[in-house]
Amino acid sequence: MTARSPITTHVLDISVGKAAAGVNVLLERQSAPGEWTRIREAATNADGRIEDLMERGSRAEAGIYRLSFDLQAYYSARNQKTFYPSASIVFEITQPSEHHHVPLLLSPFGYSTYRGT
């Protein structure tokens, strides 16, 4: 198996039943309460995925992380309004040796997430 980034994401637009390509995503790690350190910013590919939020084969440190998704730009590019201009998912890594996949299911008026595999 090829080494992968320890944190990945996948964005699906359930309002159209397709992957959400071109969603800008920012990954940060909490450095102190209320303070965040930028790790990487990238856009989802044609399959709605970002596979390289961190260096492939690297290890995420234990701690609290945040993925911020720019939904306003995504929906504006489609001439569609959205109630949620952005979505932020804050999660905690307690097992750095594990892979952490954080999907986002979105529509103009709602979103949900879960711990993926």
C-alpha cells in the first residue's frame, strides 16, 4: 500500500449527487487555546478529494485540528446561494499512528461529517 497523508478529506455535494471539485480547504492545528497554526491549504480535485493535506508517509501529532471549507466560493462559482459560507470541522487526534479521514457532505442549506476510513 502506498503511503498517504495522515489526514485526508473528501467533499460530496449531495444536492447534485456528485463530488465537490474546487472546494478550498485549510488544515490547521491548535497551538494554544484560541490559536491555530496553518499546515496547508488546497482545493479538492475532480473526485472531491484532497489526499495530500500533509506529507505522504508523515505522522500527525496528537492534538486538535481544524479543517475549514470555503463553501461560499464553491457555490458562487455555480451561481447558487448557500446559507453556510463556510464549514469548520474541529477534531482531535489521539492516535497519531492512525489515518484520519474527515469527509464533508454538503448542500446549500446543510452539511454533515463523520470519521471516515
